[in-house]
Amino acid sequence: MEFSLNDTRKILDSTPDTLRFWLEDLPEHWLTCNEGPDTFSPTDVLGHLIHCEDDDWFVRTKIILEHGESVAFEPFDRFAFYEKHENKTIEVLLDEFEAKRIRNLEELIQLDLSEEQLQLTGTHPELGRVTLAQLLATWAVHDLAHINQISRVMLKQYADAIGPWKAYVSLLSK
């Protein structure tokens, strides 16, 4: 499928509502479950997404537009959210994520990016040359991957409770 900025914005716009719908009223044990050491819980994913809103996707968009390849992206510490978001409630995290995402999407819309601008390139510290379109597509895919991750982490909490139906849930065997 070819990149569509409009489709990308729709996915990015829907993520805060999706996460709020799933997570807002869940008991704490659902929000803090994970898949083992060095894995993210649903709450961790939300903290990570907030950190990305502050320091990743839109920051890198502006770097490409303002500097092209002459200024490389700063390396991104995907675990840096731990200290910033420790002990915040799910409601606070959901509100913070929504506000930051709305701000970033409003700024993205104001850029009124042309097809030519979407082909501008920047320098990723590990991947090298990337286009703005690739960066924006990855932003949407990143959201979808973390929504999938939350779903997977949560479904595993009932792995034993479903009894013999476990044989029909392929995600439990991965």
C-alpha cells in the first residue's frame, strides 16, 4: 500500500481514543501486567508513547523540514519515559497523551505538507537516510504495533483461565 498522509493522520488521531476506551476503567493489575522482564505493560506503553510525542516523531519531522540530512536525529532512548511517568495514574497518562497528540497533529496539519516535502530526507543515527513520508508512516505503524502489544499482553493474562480454548488462540503460543 502506498503512503497516504490523510490515512496516517486518521490512524494517529484515533490512537488516544482507542487507548482510553481500552484502558481507562481497568483495574490496576490489567494495566501493570507485562510479558516478563524488560517488557512493557499497558501503562508503560502509554508512557513510552507520551515520550515519543515529546522527543521523537514530530521533533524529527521538523528536523527534516528545517535541516534535511545536515542535522542527524538525536538517538532516542525508548525507556527514558520510566522516570518521567512513574507513579502517574492511567487517567493522567491518557489525558497527557491525548493533549500532546492533539498538539502534534495540529502542528502537522498546519505544515500543509506537499508531495515534494514528503520526499525530503533526514539522517537517522542507525538507519541512515530516511524520507519524511517514511518517518510519518512509521509513526502510524508504531502506534498500531503498540496497540497490538497491549492487546497481546492483556490476552495472555487469561491464558490459563480459558482452558482448552487456548489451542485456538494463536497469539498464546507465540
